[in-house]
Amino acid sequence: MRLKAIVSVGVILLLTACKNDSSAIQPTVGSITQSVYASGIVKADGQYIVYPSASGVLQKISVTVGDTIESGQSLFEIDSDKAQLTTESARLAYQLSNENNRYVQDKIAELQLAVENAKDKLKLDESIYNRNVKVKDQGGISEVDFERVELTYKSSKLAYETAQKRLNQFRIQSKNEQSRSNVNLRLSEKSQSDFTVKSAFSGQLFDILVEEGALVSPQTPMAVIGKANSFLLELEVDENDMVQVTIGQKVLVTMNSYKNQVFEAKVQKIYPIMDERSRTFKIEAYFIKTPSKLYPNLTAEANIIIREKKQAITIPKDYLIDKEYVLVNRNEKRKVKTGLSDYQKVEIVEGLKKDETIYLKE
């Protein structure tokens, strides 16, 4: 029994030594890159979702998926019978306002004549009043007669001012009524035009999201449009990594559509606000060399290159203990200073030479 126990201990020691020897490695010298992970989708440049400006039943779809779209081109027609009736009513009111223009001109002429008559009477009464002021000073007119002359003059003056006010008020009123009719017509025409959904700019129609006969509103997405053969990457970066991202950094991109291929891109735009739900920031990157075929909403994963160093001494991350120690001579725990790191390896700046051997911690 004692012999058997000794043999067992010997086997354990042998296995332990083999394990330690198999985990022994030396640092490697080469390039290391530190990057920030991001994920997102491919989007057409200028890609946007079309929404209607009015509510109603979709009567007609005027385009087909894949069509080349011109700016201002009609895409959808929404039922606008009520809007048409409103526009027609506004047009009739505007036409009536124009037809009444002859009446307005005649009325203005009538009021102008009244002003001239009041003005002439005022001049006459003013002249009589001024003469009687002199006569009164010489005692040639009684107080009662003078007051009668003065009252006539004041009445004429008031009548003239009243006639002027009537003329001015009528001019303003008639002008406002015509302007109001014109504005109402234009508003009705604009409202009716909202029932025709048009493209905001030229591009390609990637998708139609509605069917004829559907009830739509300004919250209903109807189509997806973007620039043809021009794509970008819309990526999300975690808030913890965002401070390291800047415009112009290189981006290495992989996509499920292109297995085992890596594409280069460059950070072009950073949106300076965090999405509170996902705790991420949105950035845009443009391909340096665009893949041969791309489609909107393809998924993508990316590594944004933060720093890169050549001829660096590196070790696998598994060999780093508590983020600052390595195991040398099988049992010596030595403190080291680290530098750049990626998902596999870490740079050793101080504390370990390239020809020294390190071991995995048991």
C-alpha cells in the first residue's frame, strides 16, 4: 500500500511538471493594435424614410421598388376629396373677391368725392369763420351769430376728418379681404398638395412599406429612399469607449455577407449625443474601397483603430495575472508594466524581456 501511494504521488508530480512545461512560452515581438468595438448597419448615403404630411386612404402607388427617383417626383396619392372641395371653395371666394373689385373701385371713388366735398365745405366755412373773427374784434357781429359761425366751421372740420377716415378704413378693409381670400386659396392648395407624397431628393427607391387602400397618417412610414450606389456605415459605440474615437480614424469592417473578408473605412462623422436607451453614440464611417455589392441594412461589425505599434513585446492576455503580474521560473510572480492591448494579447513595456519564459498560473 505504501509503494502504491508513492507511485501515485510521483505520477501527479510528473503530470504537474508536464503541464507547466507545456504552458511555458516566451514573449513575441510584432505589431499590436488597440481598437474600439462597434456594431451597426450599412446605409445608403442620404437614406431616409418617407412619411406623408396628411392622413387618409392611400389611393395610388406611382412607383416600383428599385426605381430611380427624381427630386420632387410623385410617389403616392392619398384620397383628397375633402381637400379638393375646400380648395374649390377657397378659389370661388377668391374669384368673387376679384369680381367685386369693380364695386370696390366705385365705392372708393364715392368716398373720395365725399372727402373732396367735405374739404371744399371746410374751406368755405373756415374762410367765413376767419372773417367773422375780425368782425367780432371790431364789434360788428353779435356773440350768438359768431358762435353759430364757429360751430359751423367745427362741424365742417369734423365732417372732413370723418370722410377721410371712412375712405382709409374702406381701402384697408377691401385690401385685407382680398389678401385673406388669396391666402386662404394658397393654404387650401398647399393642403391639397400634401395629399401627393413626393420625394425630397433624387436617389433610388429601396422599399415600399405600404399598400394601396391602407389608412396612412403623418406617423406612417411609406418608403425608403437613398442615393444609388453610395453607401456608408452607421455604427454604435459604447459610452465607455466613445472618448477614444475621433474623426479620421481607420475602421476595420466585417460583414456576414462577405465571409472572411475585412474592409477598411474611415470615421467621417460623430453624433455628439448619447442614446439614453442603448447608452451608445452613433458614428458614420465611409468605405475606403466599397465592396462590389452592398444593400441597405446589412449588418456590420467594426473595430475602430485607436492606436497601433510595431516591434512591441507582447504576451497572450491569459498569461497576465491581476492585470499587472506574470509568472516566471514557474513560481516567481513578477510585476510588469503594460501598454497597448487587443482582445488576444497585451504589450509588455517594462518588467519582462523578450527571451524570458513565462508560465500560466495554475
